[in-house]
Amino acid sequence: MEYSLRKDTEFARDVSVGLSGNNKFLSSKYFYDHKGDELFQKIMQLPEYYLTRKEFSILEEHHRCIMERILDFPEFNMVEMGAGDGLKTKILLEYLYNQKANFTYYPIDISGNVLKQLETSLHVSYPGIEVSPIVSNYKNALQDPLWNRKTKTLLLFLGANIGNFVWDDAVKVLRKIARSLQEGDMALIGFDFKKDPELILRAYDDSQGVTKDFNLNILTRINKELGGNFDLTKFKHWPVYNPVNGECRSYLVSLVEQEVTIEALKQRFKFKKAEAIHTEVSKKYDKDELLLLAEDSGFEVLENFEDCDGYFTDSLWRK
Ligand code: AVI
């Protein structure tokens, strides 16, 4: 197979850098190819993965209070980063539709297909609703905001996606969000709270092994797209939760000493026995950290909407 055309992609470059040093790493943003999307959908249904269910319950319980803040304005934008299938957001959209609110929904997603499906399903369920999809990554979408900046904006960043950034990177992303907004605009951001370490660890090490497959899929992707010859049976999925900094980190640990070739890169990578590749961070927060994070990024916390167990919060911030 010919991989030379693909060697200059961001993926190829990141894989080359990530596997070349002593502390090997691959970015979790590369989990999400077609197979990865499917596995993530399954993860969200797992009994151990409480995050999605908890956030769903928060939106079901508190959507009126959340929306009250923006319904004060005669007209507004609702912008959503990483909209996906919009399942959770439909709770908010249904409420706004029933309230006959005057707003435009701007779902942002890297996948045009996903956005097309979302737009079609919204037009069926809520005819007349204004939907203006933005096919883009976060960075570009925030750099050149396409929404009408003259009207108030509520930006949604749900699903604990911010947890996939370590603190400094989270601050950078949130500052970019702040820059894309006007004074008085709001953001609703999903955070997973620190809690019993066992519950957290189980969410990332489920009994059916779906999260293991999700983690290993990054190696399958390298095999498929870059002509790698990773043997998946020679790597172990290993999540670790640190209750001090709230970081749940996932690794792929090499079970043997081995060498892997990646054709497109024309490179070989050596793995010592027990050497790890760091693949993901899922940071958990406490309330004091939320206040600090908001302040550091140019926001004030208006209100935390939590589920009944206090596992998760959708935190409403104002610029
Ligand atoms: C997308 N993101 C918030 C998920 C998380 O919980 O960090 C991705 C995930 N990784 C393993 N399970 C789910």
C-alpha cells in the first residue's frame, strides 16, 4: 500500500513526535475516527460511565433555570462546541421551541455528516427553528466566530470535553472561548467532579472492555492510516486516577519488548517491556478549582447546576 501522500498530515506528524521521545504520548483527539465514534457512543451507554446520564439528568431537571438567563433577551444565539448528535441539547432546544424563543442555534462540529443529520432531525422535530451548522474544529470556529455577535450568546461546551485538557490547556481553550464572546455573554460548561476514586476508575475501565477497545483503536488507526504494524494484543489498556490533581490518565502499556514499523513515516519505534504510551487525560474538578478556572479564563461563575448525587455539574459562566 502507498502511504507517502499521508505523511504530511497533522496526524502523521503528531504520531511521529509522540512516539519518538522517552515519554511516549498520542493525543486523545485521534480516538475519534468512524470506529472511535461508534465506540464512544457505546461508552456513553455503559453502566459504569455515569457522566452522560448525570449530565442528561441535570439538563432535564434544570433546563428552565438555565434558559431563564438567556430568555430575558429578545433575541439570542445558542452556540454549541462539539455538538455531535445533539441528544442532550435537544432538551434545551425543545424548551426554547415551546417558549417560541427567537434564537439561532449554531452547532459546531468537525464532522459535516453529523451536522447534516442533526440539522435534518431538528427540522423534523422543531419545524421553523433556525439552525446554522458550522463545520469546523474548535480553534478555527473560535478564531473567526460566524455567529451574530450583536446579539447575546449562550455557548455550550458540554459532555466534560473540557476535562480532556490539562489545566493550562483548559485555560487556553477557555480564554479563546472568552475572546469569541462579548461582555455579558454566557457559557454553559460540563465538568465531572472529583469523587470516590473507584467510581471514576470504573468509568474508564468498564467490565465489557469497551473503553479498552476505544483506547486501543488509536493503534488500529495508525495501522490503517499510516501503515503501522502494531499488534494490539501486545498492549494493555491501563487507566490511572490521581485523586490529588483529579486527573484520570489512560495509557497503553507495552507487554513485551518490541519494535513497531510505521510505513508512512518510514520510521521504527522501539518499546521496552512495560513502557507506556499516554493517550488521554480526563480531569475531574472540585468547586474551588472551578472558581479559579473561570477567573483565570475571564469568566465569573453564575451558578452550578448539579445532579442529585453531586457527581457532575453544568456550570453557567458569564463573561
Ligand atoms: C469525550 N470525553 C469527555 C470522554 C471522557 O470522559 O474523558 C472520553 C472518554 N474516554 C474514555 N471514556 C470516555
